[in-house]
Amino acid sequence: MSFNFPTSKPNNRKDYYIQRSIEMLPGIITWSFLIISFYLAFKLPIAIAIFIIIFDLYWMVKVFYITVFVIFGYRRIKIWEKIDWIEKCEKLERPALNWRNLYHLIIIPTYEEGIEVLETTLDSILDSDYPKDRIILAVAFEERAGEEALERARLLEEKYKDKFFGYLTTIHPDGIAGEAKVKGANASWAAEEARMFLLEKGIKYENVIVSTFDSDTCVHYKYFSCLAYKFITNPRRLQCSYQPLPLYNNNIWQTNSIVRVIMTSSSFWQIMQSVRYNKMVTFSSHSMSFKTLVDVNYWPKDMISDDSIIFWKCYVLYHGNYFVEPIFLTVSLDAVLADSYLKTVLNQYKQQRRWAWGIENVPIIYRAFLNDKKIPLRKKISKSWEELIGRISWGLTPIIIALFGWLPLWFGGDMFNQTVLALNLPKVLGYLMTFAMIGLIVSMFLSLFLLPPPPHKISFFRKIIMVFQWILAPIVAIPLGAFPMIDAQTRMLFGKYMEFWVTEKVRK
């Protein structure tokens, strides 16, 4: 099946100018908004004051809305964890696809991660309740990682090769023309080798669910059986990706409070999105039909944000009739942790910036929509707007909430500061933010319920910090929330493209 999707590097002048124009758009909007807002604080302080009151009111309502969805998502996790999914598969009457004929292909790209990280990931798959004679592993190494990676590959294959239906060790060659040094290129190489394995074994692509996991992903032991049930019972199984809920719990007790707040907030956002799944896009570890993956020619080999752009490739393949189905079971990953406190915080910034580089999707999606006449116009407008505004609000919202309320008071002059609005502005904003703190309190308690058991060596003081660390949330929102996104937008504005940065994995 032939499928054309825009590349990040257009091969003709027209597409290049379209690409660059859209790449520049988020940065232009963000910086124009910031500059104009400071200018208007001098010229029209009343207008800025009214704007910030309306904006904070909007976010107060949105925080309540998000909090309700997070609670609802958490309740679903607890319900799904109690279900015997194997039993539900067995009880299906005359299914279109018998679950015993269904295979799970799991691709795990790795670069320089230690063998202890990879063993934890593979052990979690080995401990799952799905029959191991229906699981195929493809552990994908990079040639450029050197001899140490090849030695890890040998040790892992020796330990795990007889424990699954298939165990593939793939080595992605370095320096292939048209490829960047990104995870998607490695995963695509592994997927093609897995395809050859399936052909050799006579297994139909339609009978295979492929999951791509980060190297530190520890999967819930019921995930594959739950995924099998959802896949079998979905009449549009080829037009769907399946998204588990990521928790950064592998080393959550060892990392620092700043990272814990950022990582837990990211998990809450994914839980909230899972409840309003019509707006979901694949993130990090996810699953889909192998046939669909083959039809879209795998992941892009020249983009950093492979986990989300694969959704958009499938969305275009099916002309807008593609969606994400949430799986209300968790996968656990590593939180950022380095050898020192400062390096840990710096690495957290780099990881946030890499996630923010998902802004590279915007011009690709827009170009794909321009070329596809079969996607309904309303869907094009809706999805284009969501992608663009979502990225821009990521960078601007913390700054607006934290700083803009003070701009009229700082720059409005004596005439504004003597008005009733100026006298009451701090009080009004204070009341709104106090009400919004309800969401922070709920997040604090939910984060405790989602924590894994503490290691024995963790002190009582560290456990207390787990509660009070949430006072850092408003403090870190700008430097580790807004700034990475503005950094990414600015780089793209000036054509300073990022390279894939691999988060350092440290276990203590």
C-alpha cells in the first residue's frame, strides 16, 4: 500500500516556504503576545487588568474541570486493575479474532541505557499475565553506541531468548542516508526486521499488536491481556492506537522534589486527557495494529517527536477516521535523575524542551492537511487549532498567571494606580488563585495514592516532603514549564533545529 506523508525536510521550494512559514508561526505569536502585553501595560493598563481577571477566571474554571477529570481517570484505573481481562477474553462469544491467535510485538529502542534498566523492563513483560508464547520482543540497539551496547545485547539475548515466542536483537546501522539520530529511526529498523520474522512464521499482520516502549518502561502485569480484549472487541481496531497511562514511578523516591512535581503533573495531564480521549494523541509508550504501522511505513526517521507524529500519520492514512483509545492501566517509567541536584534539574529542563519540540509536528500536520482533500474541513480546522493553541498556551499560561497581574501596577503609572480597579486587582486575583489551589490540594493527595511503596532506606523526612513538595508547583511552572516551550518555539523560529537528547537513566 502506497502512502505519502510530508517529511520534515521538503524537497521542493514551494513546500519549503510553506514549512518555514508554519514553523515560524508559534514563535511569532508567542513573542508578539509578550511584547505587545508589556507595551499595553504602559498604554492601556485597564485593558490588561480586565484581561488578566477574565483569564484567571477562565483558568480557575479549567482547573476545576481538570481536577474532576483526573479524579474520574484515577477511579477508572482502580476499577480496571481489578478486572480479570484474560477471563473476559475467554468469555467472548465467536469473536472476529480469537485472542489465542493474537500476538504482541514489543519494540524497545535503546541507546546507552544500562543493563539493569533494560532487565527491569523485560522482567515486567515476563511477569505479565499474557501467555509468553504469544509475545515477541524486539530489543533495538544502536550501532553507534559501540561495543558496550553489543555486549548488553548479547547478555540480554542469552538470558531472555527462550522465554518468549520470539526474541529479536536488532542493531540499527549508523549513518543511513536521510535518517537523523532519533529513536524513530531505530524503532523503524526493528519493526522491519520484526516484519520479516512474522513473514517467516506465517503470522498475519492483522493478528499482531505492536507496542513501542521506552527502554525504562515497566508495564502493568495486566496490560497486554487488557489490550488484547480492547483490540479484539474494537470493530475499528486498525484505525486506533491504544494509550496506557504513564507514571514516572520507577525512581520517584530517589529523585528531588522539583522533578517529582513536574513528572507527577505530566502524569496527571495524561490521566485527564484519557477521560476526554477524543483529544488524545499518542505519547511515549503506546500500542497499535502492526498492519497499520506497516501501511504508514513506520515511524518518521528524521523527527524527534516520533511518539506523537505516528498518530498523525495514521490520522492522515485514514483521512481523519483514526483515534486513540485510552487503556486505564499504568506503565511506570523513570523520573529524571542525575548524579547531582543541579544536573538533575538541568536534565529535567532538557527533557521538557525535548517534549516541547513536539511543536515540530505543527507544520507537518498542516502540510498533510493541505494535501489531503478527504479529511473533512471541520476536522482540519479543529485539529489544527488544538495543536497550535495547545503548544502556545503551554508556553504562555504560567507567565500570564504568575506575572501579568502585576504589569498594570508596575507600568500603569499613578493615574491607573489611583483607580478602584488597581486597588482591588491584587485582592481579586488572590481570591481566584486561592480557589484554584483546590486543584493543587487534590493533586497532592492523588499523588500519594499513585506512589509505589517506599524503599526501606527512605527516611521519614523524605515521606513528609512528598506532601509538602507541592508548594513548589507555582514556583517551577515558569522555569520548567513555560521556558522550555518558548525555548523550543524560538529555536524553530530561527531554524535552529534540535537533535534528539537521550535522558540519562540513573538508578540509586
